[in-house]
Amino acid sequence: MRASRPAPSFSGMTMSAEIIRISGLRKSYGPIEVLKGVELAFNGGEVHAFIGANGAGKSTLLGCLSGAVAPTSGSIRINGEEFSRLTPRGAIQHGIGIIYQHFQVIEGLTVADNIFLGNELRRFGAVNQKAQVEQSRALLARLGSNIDPKTLLDNLSIGERQIVEIARALHLHPRVLILDEPTAALSDREMEALHEVVRQLAKQEGLAIVYVTHLLDEIAKIADVVTILRDGAIVWTRPARAAPVADIARAIAPRPEGQGGPRHKARLGNVVVSLKDYRSDFTGPVDLDLKQGEIVGLYGLLGAGRTDLLESLVGARGHAGGEFRLGGKPVRIGGPDAALAEGVALVASDRNEQSLFGELTALDNLLMPHFAGLARKRATQISLFDQMAGALNLSPRNPALAGNRFSGGNAQKLVMGRWLLPDVGTRVLLLDEPTQGVDIGAREDLYRLLFRFAENGGAVLVASSDPAEIVSISDRVLILAHGRQITLLEGDFHEDEIVQLAHQSKSGIGAPRAHAAAAE
């Protein structure tokens, strides 16, 4: 029988002893530097909240610690031993455990089987189920859980599965435990139970806990130390008691000097889209009146429900309840074709998978949805392409070039431009991450297209995970969290404000919607 290694004793450990020291850590992908000389330490007995916006470099840094990513330069010192890089096996052997946001446990297996998956206890060549059940029960009891190790994972709640993930990590005796968004899918009660487990592991067993979360008001409940990462560099590290939510939000998304409210100034017309108590499969209720000439930003974290709402409005996802009025009349859109007939168009977030026909020409990509209504003469189509290519500032202006030969920004111009053609009847433009993977020059071109569309009486609902983009182009901002509408901001609003609102935990949902002046 191959027995599990004995659990380490923490009785002689000095709390807050340094376990990991990261020095000058850099990571580049080609010319793009993702980590820029990170300096950071994690100590035993502490819960260290590690915070940053999407794209800040958190996942890359965690990948370096877990051995999944090789740093370009710098070092990681673990218990005094220095490494230029780690392998996944080496990270585990040196006491680093990581639990990802997306669970690694497997349905169809028992709790005990999941805890020992890949590290089974064997006797005479066969898995020793009895020993695994006994050790699993001891691990779960250590976490204050009475989950039956023999039960199938399928029968457990999300919170219970999270406990199984932690037990699985503890089986490998980590000194450092990284929790990546551990409460993103938990109920309030499950969140409180997890907090208790995390505090116990840090305070009673001396583990260093690296706690990644987007829920800013969770930090005061769980963290001892807070570190902010922005654009691949550490902004600051502070004791949690000296890191109020407002300071954290400003560090994640600082307010540039002189920034104040939207750049786009709308001349508003009649209400085009009216949502009253509107609910899609995941998102809602949402209340919004979108007017001619208006750009409304849709902001929220990953999983907030932005895409679900936009796709529901064109019939690509279900409509679960509430009212959708278009031009004053109730509509029930059954699919994208019906949406187009009503003048509602969606530009999806995944350009290559959902919008661009890579092997087809630029002309075909631009005109694809409209060939049935266009003159069949190629000369007429070329003339229309030339007209739009000029308006789009497309480069190169070659109608015969394949879609996959264009840069990300120019490919996005083709995708967006197909709904801005004259006489196609687009009244409402829904955009999901329209500038994702687009360079700054092409972004400005795309913004000009949006502004021109709005100035000509179009209405725009644009979802973006970039708070700077939302602030710069929007007349109002609708903020979502966990599928619920948090607020609809008007007037002057700022990056740090919308970031703070979007990072509310579940316990904050359902509070009265704040006007911009009250949300400061």
C-alpha cells in the first residue's frame, strides 16, 4: 500500500513567516509584456487578497506560481530555495496548491475518488477504497464538513464541491493554497462557510492563503493583506484594515486627471428600446429606455450577464419574462433573422467564431447578410464596398482579400460595418466587447463609427469589460452583477465608481438603485 505522506506539523511554525518571495518576475509574449517586474511575498498564517481587473496579469502570475507558465525572468523563492521557473509537479512538491475558479472535480465519481484522483492509494496494485474513504473523511472533518466520502459528486451543492476541491488540495499537504475566485458561484451561506474554512487554514494551520476575488466588499471579511495588480505591475500592498473599498477601486481603475463623464454627447430622440422587468435565461430583471442618438454602456465582470442579455434581445437566447418594446410596440423576437427584420443587430464578442467568415473575401464579409436585397451587379457591390471602406477607414481597401488576412481591428470594422451600410435599416446596434483585440488606432475608428451611427438616430447598447472604454463612449451606464441590474448611472461617472459598483458581492444585490450623484 502506498500511504499518503504525513501531514506537516504547524505547532512550531511562526505565524506570518515568509513562505514565498517573488522577485523581479517578468513575463512577455513576443513584444507584449504581461508581468513587469513583480515583487511580492506571501506569509504563513495570512489570507492575502490578490486583486486586479481583467487583463491585469493575475492569471499569468498564478500560472508562474503553479508551474503552468514559465517566467521570462525573475525568481520565485520558496522556503529559502530559489527557482527561475517551476513545473506543475515541482510546484506541488514544494507545497503550492491551487484551486481554480472552474472546478477540477469530476461528476460520476465519489467524493473520495475525486479527492485522490491522480494520487490513488493502492494495495496489491488495486485502489484501496477503504483507505481513501477513511482519509477523505478525516480531511473533510478537518474542514468542518460531514460530507459522506462515498456519495457521488453529482449529489453535492456548489459549496460542497468547493470543499471537496479544498480537501483534494490539502491531501497534497500544501504550505501555500491559492484560491481563484472561490466564491463566484456560491450562495451567501456557502460563502460564509468557506470564509470560516479559509480562516481556519490560515490561523490554525499556518497556511499562506492567496485569495483572488472580484468581490471588493468580501475583502474586509476575509483578508489580512491586500495587493493590487494593474497592467502587470504591483500598485500597492497594504494591511486589509488600511485598504477601504474606495481605495481598492481607485487602484484597480484610477481616475485620470480631468476625467469626468462621457465623451459622446447625444442629441436624444424618441425611445427605441424599452425593457420593463425584462428577464433572460440568466439576467434580470432589467429596466431600460434606450433612445435614438444614445449610447448606453453595459458594464459588469465576467459572468455578470452582459452577453446573456444582448443575445436574448436578438433571440439567440431565451426570453424568460418581462416586456420588450421596440418603437413603442411589444415584440417577441424568435431569432437573429427576426431581429434583423426589426432593425436590431448584434456584433458578437468572439469575432472569429461568431462573426467573421475567414475564408471569404472582404466584400462578401461586409455584404453577406444583405445580398438578397442588393443589386446582383458586381459593379454595384464593389461601389458599395468602396463607399463603406472609406467610411470605415479600412486597410487595406481590397474587396478580394480574405477576411482572415485583415488585422483584428480591420476585421472588426468589416463585422461592424455590415450593420452600418446605408438602407439596411439598422435601428439598434448591440455590441459585445467591440474593441477586444483591437489596437488603439482602430479603436478610435470604431468609436467614430458608433458616434456617427448615434448622431444619425441610431441607438447603441455596448457591453465592455474595459471601464475606461465604457466611460469614454457612453451617455449612461447600466451595471450588472451576478445577472442582476445594480444601477443605471447618468450624468458624470468615473471608472473607479463603476468598478466599485460592479464588484459588489451577492449580499449587496437588491439594494436600491443609485443615481450617479448618490453613488459617489
